[in-house]
Amino acid sequence: GQQLNQSPQSMFIQEGEDVSMNCTSSSIFNTWLWYKQDPGEGPVLLIALYKAGELTSNGRLTAQFGITRKDSFLNISASIPSDVGIYFCAGQKRKETSGSRLTFGEGTQLTVNP
Amino acid sequence: NAGVTQTPKFQVLKTGQSMTLQCAQDMNHEYMSWYRQDPGMGLRLIHYSVGAGITDQGEVPNGYNVSRSTTEDFPLRLLSAAPSQTSVYFCASSYRGGALGYTFGSGTRLTVV
């Protein structure tokens, strides 16, 4: 079953506010990925993290790979209405013989009020 | 580039019917996967493939079959549709190891009545 706990499940914020969401796991992942899904579309990759402690930014988005390799967080600064959507974290473990598989969190539904 | 193309976008099936969801990618990706998305449960892996001729089961494989005869195509077959298979299905592909993340199709919304 699901191994990633993502929180919060939903957020309602005002335009201009900052947003934080996180994912935790009971097991170690070698890669953390953050995706955004717009209504009626598939998830789109926002940020990929490959090393414990890594902090990576993509515009107003910043994500960190936790030191223990069991967690990650995503921050969005100065939110705008087009930030609305579902944000997913995903962890990846590498198995040399069977390839790599993604495990997804349950998602955070973000609503931004203008 | 078209990326990952899924067809159909919408489908309604009667219980017991079979059908195939199509997925094609034009990026020469080795890895392809099928996920289902249900409210409050994120995306769950059904089947995946690390290359042509190689497939393996994911988290929720029961009731689904896959095959990978070419690098480009990875169809998902529902053998005998059940209402529990009502969901949104996503196909995804990536380069070897998925180190650059997966590219997703736009999904197929399936309703089984």
C-alpha cells in the first residue's frame, strides 16, 4: 500500500501568501519528486531531488530532500491564482534488476483566493 | 513532440465488458507505467515495463493485463470490467531509471456501470 504520508490534504489561502507542504515515509527513498496536476490533466514534474539535504528552487517553488531520506517538503512563495491544483510528492527507490518505481503521496489540494 | 498520448479520454463500460486503454510515447523512453487515480488515494501503480518484452506487476495489478511489444506502446487491458475499476488511468514514461522524472499522459476517465 501507500508508503508516503503527505500533508496537509487541502489548503485554502489568499493570493500572495506562502505555502508549505510535506511528505514523510517510514522507508528511505533515493529520489524525491514533486508534481502538480491541473484539472483534467496528468501530473507535471515541478522539481526533482537526488541527494539528501539537497535544496532546489524552480522560480517561486523550493523543495528540500530530507537528511534522513525519509521526508521532503515543498514551499511556494507569493502564491498566485494559477498555483491552484493538486500537488503530489513521489519517492523513488532504485532496484537494479527490476527498475525504478514511483510511490506517490495522497496529494495536497491547493486553492488560492484572489 | 507529442509526448505521452492516451486514448480514449473518456469511456463508459458495462460490468463484464473488456477493453484496452492505449498509451504511446514518442520520446524513446525505456520505462513505461500505468497508474490509477482515485479520490484521496493519490496515484497507485498497476503495471510497469522497463523495456520492450519486459513487464512487471505494481501495487494493484488484479484485473489488468499489459504487454510491451514495442518501445513506443504500452496498452492496458481490462479483462472483465468491474465497478471498482471506475477511475482515472494515467500512463507515464521515463528514461532509464526515471532519474529525470516521469512524463504523464493526460489520462483516461473510465466509468464502469
